[in-house]
Amino acid sequence: MQKRGKTRGRGDRGFTLTEAAIVIGIVGIVLGAVWIGANAVYSAMRVSSTSREIVSILQKTRAIHGTQSSVDPALSALSLAYAGVIPSDMIVTDASGNIVAVQDVWGGALTMAAQSVDSTNDAFSISLATVPTSACIDLFVRTTGNSRDSGLVGADNAPSAGTPFPLTLTSAAALCGNTDVSGNNVVFTFKLRS
């Protein structure tokens, strides 16, 4: 009598280590591509949201100064937050509901100040801190382009006026050269009357 040994057919066999490693590698590549794509979309959404918020702040600041010929020298993002000018998603409150800070979508401080361009306090600046380099470039190019606000007089790392518009990709990249963790300062200066 002949002993029959168990033979495994091709259908009962599991994955070999090599096959499992290949599958894990392919899954890793796919997840990496999805992560990069999602990160690019998320970054574009942040820049788009920030552009809309800057326009909203600009319009509301002009509206509350509608009867005035100059900006209050004590202008600040906190005072404007209490006045309802700053979008609610930019406002940081403490446990009691008191406004303690105004931040951009990257977690950096948003500040505002009265500026003088043609006469005393006839303009104001909106400053964003710690903006990542790619977002900084996109924000400068997008905000200073052909559809920019006619009252925009400066776009730089500090309050300024007389910036030639629109900013090119090269000039925006030169302004956004800070690639370390602290990010870039982005400052837009607007005339009170456009």
C-alpha cells in the first residue's frame, strides 16, 4: 500500500513573504500619492479661504470707517474682532468666551494697523505671520493680480506702498524666501478709500 502524502494545490496556498512585501509596497506608493494630492488640495483651499477673508476684512473695515477720512490710530485686529469685522473662524477665545487672539489658517497671528500713505492714517495694513512658502507665493500672486482691489497699495513682508502690481511669480518667490518653520510674513496695505 502506498502512502499518500498531502499535496497542496495552488488554490490553498497563502501569500509568500515576497508577494506580501510587493503588495505592501504598492499600497504605500498609492497612499503616498493620495497624501501628496490631498495636501496640495488642502493648501489651495487654505489660500483661497485666506484670500476671501482678507477681502471680507477689507470691505468691513472700510464700511466701519465710512464716514471718517482716516483710520483710527489704535486700530487692531482684536478691536475689529469685537466689532464683528474679523471672520469668526479666525478668532481665538478663552474658556470664558473672551477674544484673546486673531489667527490665520496656518495658526499665525493676524494683525492690523493704521498706515499713512498720502496723508495721516489714510490706509491700513493686514499682516499674516508664519505663512508657508508655497502659500505665501500663491497669496501674493492671487491678491495682487488683475482682479485686485483698487485700493491695494502695498504687498510685502512689512507695511509698504508703491509696490508694482501684479506681482510676478519671481517677485513673489523673492518675498517668500523664508523656508524655515517660522514661515513668512505677508502684509497687504490698503487705502481707506479705493
